[in-house]
Amino acid sequence: MKNKLSLSLCVAALVAMFACSKNSSSVAGTTKQVTIDTTVASGSLFSLALGSYGKKAVITKQADEYSVSTIVGGSNAAYQFSSNAKTSVAQQVQLAVTTDSSRCEKSDSTLVTLRLNVQ
């Protein structure tokens, strides 16, 4: 009897732990695309707060000419860029920024393309 009760409790706990409601499991994450064109003075630091796009960010395409091109700040992420090279072609950086997702919901993401004209 004790074994059956323990087994029943374990099964109930596993079902509760892995179950998602019908509404949340059918909701797919959305992907937005944003393009930002800006001018950066040679040698100065450009910073873009990423909090309005999500919480986790990665650089998916790096600029060709830079002295700094990085994501800082963890959950309050910001992208920072600096270059000493003046070029006639804009430096292009792509960032993938995602929201936190739960076990039952897919995360939303934003693909941010930066076109940085260094002058």
C-alpha cells in the first residue's frame, strides 16, 4: 500500500512538473527585425541599451574594423562599439536579442542590425 501511494505521488509530481497548459504550449515565439543606422566619431564609444529588445544578447555578425565590439552588462545588456578606422563603408553588426522563456513558452527574439558609419 505504501509503495502504491509513493508511486502515485511520484507520477503526479512528474506530470505536474512537465505539463504545460494548452494555451502556453501552442504560442510560438515571435521574431522582430530592427535596423539602426548611425554615425560614430572615430575613437569614441557608441553604446546601445538592449533592454527594450530582450534580456539575453549575442553578436551573430561582427564588424570588420573595430577596437571595441562587445556586449556588456548581463541581464541589463548593452552593445558597445568603437573604431579608430574611418571607412567609406558602414561597419555592420548583427545582434540576436531574446527574452527569457519559461519551460512552456517560447522566447521572443529581435534581430538588431547596426550600420555604424565611422567618421
